[in-house]
Amino acid sequence: MKLVSIPNYEEYRVDAIFDCYKWDPQFLDHNTLAKYALVITEKESKELAELTEMLDSETRCAEEFLNRHLDLAKRLEIPKKISCELKRMKEYDPKRHIRLMRYDFHPTVDEKWVISEVNSDVPGGFAEASLLPKLAIRYLSKSRKSYDSIDFGDILAKTIAKKIKRNGTIMFVHCTSYSDDRQVMQYIGDKMESLGFHSLYGAADHVRFENREAMSILDGNQGKIDCIVRFTPLEWLKEIKPKTWAGYFDTTTPSCNHPIAIFAQTKRFPLIWDLLEQHGISLETWRKLLPDTIEVKNLKGKDGYIYKPAWGRVGEKISIPEACSEGEYQTILKDVRRHPKRYLAQKKFLSKPLKSPDGKLFHVCLGSYSVDGNHAGFYARISEKNRIDSDAADIPVLIERNKKDDRKRSL
Amino acid sequence: MTGKEVYKKWTPTGKRWVDWVRPVPFIGIDSPYQVHEFIDDSIPKIFYVNNLSKDTAIIIDIEGVDSIKEGIALAHLGYRPIPIFNGTNPSIGVSSTTNNAMIEPLLVWGALELEKIVLEEDAPPVFLLDRNRLNRYKIDPSIFDNSWDIYPQDIPSPDYFLQNGITKIVVRGNQLSRDLKKVLYPYQKKNIKILFTNGYEEAREIKIKKIKEKEL
């Protein structure tokens, strides 16, 4: 795995904005688009794909089991407004819905992979994982190396297309006030339009449910919806309180993701692994890759752990002292003391930074998608800090093709 | 001009502050969303600034169309206009809370105006906002809510301002909006003076009170 500089970066940045749906290229004083590409070998790509599919198989097994045994999910501390609706999911049929997840991998100093989490509910980065690598390959076309990429958007779009009727209507549910949510939805919406489907963009409360089927109430577009692609996190949905939001839990309309995603979305998921294993659910790959995770109350006398919020996103409120901003670390500790069940303690791993061609060190978070159990591509971010948060930059993931394979192809 | 070409006029390569230009309305320029309203492209007279102060950044928080026109007027005085509009458009035929569509043709007009203006390397910034962003009222639940707020991450940090010689921020608007109050409070804490003008009177220093989350 290595970093390669992208030539003519300023032009690349503008092309990424206009051709790759990168509408948020700046966050405070940070450029959110890396000046490099992350190049992995075919061997690394294959290894990550295999690990992703193994993790995914375990996660789906666990969540379907929990759905049938909700009493075991109590330790997950799912907010009441959500947990009281979980019983609606009893007729959940995985074949009807589209299950999308992204597992965040990190290379460590002992030359291993660890994962920090699964983005189970609403993983993002769609266009960055699909179009950005192609753009980077175009900019690197003068290089002697041969690069390839996996088109995540293509895989997701084709999977959705298989599950709904031809020319059907898809509602892309997101927080309509946030342009950075819209960019994710617009990319996959345009992709579905190109396949002949009708894309609608609306908020969670633009969907109503009648006889468990989703209906659009969006102005000028009222009627039946054939698929829901949701980018509003479930725990936000609960705060927004649309009148009929409970319908998301038992709808027969194909959904990506269905609220069953909530079980693995909470970072407290590892706290019930012992229970799950007692019932024959294997979590072997998870155990191998996720650092030891325990309740905050059980941390006494243990060193080298960090706190993570159970419902945290984009690295927020993770107590890595050297990565925290001024005063942030003390604020997190205070919050952990006040609300220990909203956090968990996790053994800190030592991320191995990569050296850029201009000599800077960057930590890497390499997200690996799965769609309905199959590996579906990569989305990566890099940061000079060892916590990948809002200050991190998006980086295209390229796969370096073996020269042997090139020779075979030319023969 | 395409959206990309218009964007490039507003963000000349390597110039200070231009990285904060928000691309969203420029993307919309290429969409089939049509504007059929008359565009008054006269450049307004600026009453609240007589000349260039390199230690002063300006934030214009009025109707988006007027905000762009005042931005161009201030560019003639030596300020670099930085549009930070961040509202999306609804799908064609869908009613929305905020009309962002008029901003797009004005950005095209502004790009042509900027071609005629030479700005200095250290030109201070004038950030352009649309006060209509805060229109949240939905006459019917079917309406698309494309209102938006400004957040701290949308402009440079107080430290960045100070490192680049900015010690004052003038807000030009009808009133100091609640999202701007929240954004600017940390700047005041870092001893950057916040001034306010209604556009006709001289800007006067104000003190922003800390806003609690509940009040937002």
C-alpha cells in the first residue's frame, strides 16, 4: 500500500467537484480532497475483499438472530424511541431489501489489519468510491504503472435494479438541508436514472406508509414508491419525528438500508458477542479484527484503552489524546463520566502511517463496502492525525495490476 | 459558460480565500432548472465602506441576488468575493422553501464582472450569504425543505483569519441571524472585533452573547 501524487492537482480538484459529485471540498481550514491516490496491490485488495465478506456474513447472521431474539439486544442500549419499534421488524426478509455496509480497515504497525467499526446504517462516500478513482487513473495515465478500480456505484445500482420493477420510482431519503447529504444521494440517483428508473429526492417525512407500502407525498410526485434509499441515520430520524416514521421498520418496500441495520450500527455491538456465540453465532472474523471492546465500567485497572461514543460518526468524540483539539479530551472524559453507557472502551491500536512522495506521514482508514454479502469496493480517507475525523481528506483507492496479468492479457 | 468555467472565474488558482467558495450553486448552473425572471445587473453603491481595509473581512447576509451584486461592488473596492451559498435545488416541478435558482444566473453575471477586475494578492474576503437560507416555513408537508444554515466549518477558522491579518469582521444585513451568531461567537472570543451594519449606516462594534444549543 502506498501513496502516489496526483499530477495537476488544482485541475483534478475542480474535476472532482464537477464530475465526481465532490461538493464539499473544504472543511474549516482543511482541504477534504487528498493530493494523492492510495494504491493497493491486487493481493491486498483480494485479502480485504475476503475479510469484508466474512465480516459481512457474520454481521448479517447476528442481526437476523437478534431480530428474532430482541431480549438479547437489550445490552445494546438502543434508544427507546427506536427499540420500541423493533418488534415491527419480525417479518424482515433479507431477500427483499438491499443490505449495504462499509467496514473501516486500518493498517497497523505490526503489519496487520484492524477494523475500527462497521458503518451499518447509512455509509456514505458513494461517488468518492466510484468516480474519483477513475478520475485519478485519468490523471495518472502518463505513469508507467497500470491501475484499476472497483466501481462501487455500479455494483450498488445493479443490485437495487434487480430488486425492484423496471422503471420503478426510488425515493432518496436524506436531510434535505445538507448539500453534503444530497451529493451522495444525487450521485446514486443519477446512476439509477441512467438505468431507466425515476429518482425522487426527499426527506424522511416525505414518505408515508399505507398497508406497509411506501408512498411519496413529495410535491408533484405523490404516489407509490418502489424502493427507499435512506441516508438519514435512524437515530436522527427518531429526533426528526415524522408522523409515520415507524413505517420504515415494517415496510415491504425494498429498502437500503432497512432499519435492521441498527443492531450493528451501535458501537456497543461487540458487548453482546459472548451472548451471540453462546447461541452458535460465529463472530470469529470480527474477534480477529476488532480491538478488545468493553463496557466503560469494566475498564478499571486496564491500560491502553480509548473511549468511543456508541452512536458516534466521523470520528467525533473518540478520546485519542494526541488527536483531540484543545480542551476536547477533557470534555469527552467529562461526558463519559456523566453518561458511561453512551460510550464504550476499546483497546487502542497503533496505526501505521504511510509516507507520501513529499515526505509527509498520513494515517489511513480504508473502508470496504459490502452489498448483499458481496464485496463492492473501497472508500478511503487519510489524515495526519491518528484519528480519522472531519479533518481527514478523501482519497481515491487504486489497485495496482500485476505486470504478469498484463502480459497474460496482451497474449 | 458552464458551471465549471464560472466556478473557475470565482476561484482563480492559488489565490487566498478561494478554497472556501462553496461549489453547490455552480453545479446547479449546468442543470436544466430554468430561471425566467428578469435580472437587474446594476452594481449597487456601497455606503458602509469607503475604502479597502486589509484587516477587515465582510460577511454580506442579505437576499442572495443582492448579496452577489454587493460582492461585486466590493470587489471594485478591492475585496475578494467568496460565495458560500450552500442550498440545493429541488427536483423539477417540486415546490421548495427557498428559491436558490436566482443565485445561479447572478453567479454567471458576477464571473463576467470579475474578469474586468484585478484584485491584489492579499485582497481581504467578502463572504456572500443568502438570508433566504433560513426560510423554513412549509405551507404544506409536501414541500421540499432546502433551507440551510451556515456552520463554523464553512468559513476559515479564527486562527486562519488572524494569521492572514484579519482582526475585524463586518456583518452587513438586516439583523444578525442566529446561525451567524453561533458561528461568530468564537471569533469574538479570539479578540476579532465583530461589527454590524444595515448597509446604510457606518458599521458599529457589537458583542455577541453565547447561544445555548436549545436556542438554535
